[in-house]
Amino acid sequence: MERHVPARYTLEGVSDAEVSVHPFATEDGLGLNLTRFRRGDCDDVVLLLHGLTASIDMFIMPEHRNLVSVLLDNGFTDVWALDFRMSSRLPYDAETHRYTLDDIAAWDHPAALREIRRHVGDRRVHVVAHCLGSMSFSMSLFGGALDGVTSFVSNSVSLTPRVPAWSRCKLVAGPGLSEYVLGLSFMDSRFGEAPPLTRGWMVSRLVSLFHRECDVRDCHMISFMWGSGRPALYEHDNLLPVTHQRIADLLGPTGVHYFRHIRKMVSAGQVVKYDPGDPRHADLPEAYLSRASEVTTPVLLLSGDVNRVFPGANAACHEALERARPGLQEFASLPGYGHIDPFIGENAHVDVFPKILDFLKRQAS
Ligand SMILES: [Zn+2]
């Protein structure tokens, strides 16, 4: 089939950099990948973390001026991007599984940082993270699973998830309906391409009945899977047409079990452990904010002001962290932006990336 969009998993969006891939294993036996984009040694290394079923692709898109290129061009010449177990570049989230965000906090991010340290030694490491990459990294950082991070930039959600009423309904009913009634352990943004009358096809057609805002079925499924709105994850006007057309390349299938953990956290109003009795995570706190005063890493919390996935979550996190450790965090609202367009939007390099750069430069000095 002829495609008028960039090849999947392309690295063409980053030029003039030495690219290397660094596989490593987690303690529970998953193989993950770090991809390094390097123009030279740098005292300030940056690590980028994607959200649920996104991947490093959201930072290296060739169709716009992407975050990795902007960092490399502005003096951060050693940039790493992690594909962890939620990545659409890896098979894990399209398999039947029972992973939780505690697993990621305990095993994925600490192992990734150990691998980076093997190469960069004790140079400063800054982390920029999106969505559940941000939430799970916040859990690692504030839960004491790692240390030595110089600064942290979080987009959309960190330690205090807030979701719209319709998302709350989906979190309550969705995982059970999907697994026990439909027999589907994951939802696929490409269900629109399933053979007629199969379960995936019917889910896609039903979802599209309620989404008349555009003619891309993958876009409808993505709205259904992750938020409340038409569309839910971004403003259409903020995306280039090619990005909208290939949105399923950037946001793939997702297992429904993670939503049970999110549901528990939304009910608690803050990030909590999924199973407090799980001996594998005995070192992690039951409520991740409980140790916040012990962590001195500066944090920049970002959120689009039309965020329809986690509206108000990072503003609430700013308030909560200010109470625990005054003066160590900043909050920046992104006018006209939603949940993920702060990274994949056509003009993110004009409207958003300068705020990230400004913060990183201040922490670097
Ligand atoms: Zn759309």
C-alpha cells in the first residue's frame, strides 16, 4: 500500500547526530531499549520518556521540528530516549499482561538510568517525560527507587491524576467489559482496519458513531481509549495533516489492565500503589507523595490549558508539592494545547520547547 507519511520507526527526523541503540534488561526480565542521539560530550545529559503506547517516535518526528533536534541544537548534545514497557515499539503492551505502574517505577526507569550512567558517568542527567511516562518516573523519583536526577520536566500528569467524568466512567467499566465481555485484553487504535464484523471492527464502528469531528478512524479510537473529547488528546489545528493521518503510528495498542491502577489513583486523588501487599514492591511507599519532602530535584510541571485527558492534574500536583517542598517546582500552562500536542504539535518548537529549554538551562547552570 502506498503511504504518504514517514516510514514507521524512522530515525530520519534527527540529522547530524551519532545514533546508537542500547538494549538492557529489567529485573523482571523484559528487554528494553535506550536510543542515544549524540553530537558530542555534554555536562548535561537529557533523557526523554514517552507516554502509554507512544514511543521515542513522539520526540523524533521528521514532519516537524522535534524535541531531540531542538535539544541538540541548543547545547544539549547528548540526548537519550527510552522505550520502556509501555512503548508501541515493543510488543509488551499488545500482549496479555498484568503490569502496573509500580512495576515500571521499580524496574524500568531505575534500570534505564543505570544503563545511561554506564556511559555518561556522573554527568548531570535531566529527565523530560510525558503522561504515564511522567507519572511512572515521578513514582520512581518520589518513591525512592532512583536518585541523582538533576531536574525533571513533567507534561500533563505527575503525582495527582485528575480525569473528566466520562473518563472516570470508562476507568470503572472499561477493563472488565473489555476483558470479560468482549474478550479483548487490549484496545488497538487500528481496530478500524479489522475484518468486517469482528469484535475490533465493531468496536471501531461503534466508537466512530460518536466521533464526527474528522474522518480518521484511528483518531476516534485514540480519543475513546485515552480521554474525553472530540478529539481527546490534542487540538486538530495543532497537528500537521500528516501527523493526524499517521496518528496510529505514534499511539499504538494498549492493554486495559493499566487502567485499573489509574482508576485506583484517581479515586485516591493521588498516586498510590496498586497492591500494597505485593512483596515485590515492599520498598515503594503506599502513597508516593508521602516522601516528597525528602526529594530535592527541581520540577517543571506543564499542562495544556485544553488538556482533556488529565485536566488540572499538574496544577494540582504543583500545589501538593509546594506544600511538601516549597519553591522546588514551577508550573507552566500551555495556552491552546491539549494532552500530547505539546510534543507532537506542528508549532511545539515555538510554543512549548523554549519553556523546557529555559528550565533545563537554569538547572544546568
Ligand atoms: Zn481526528
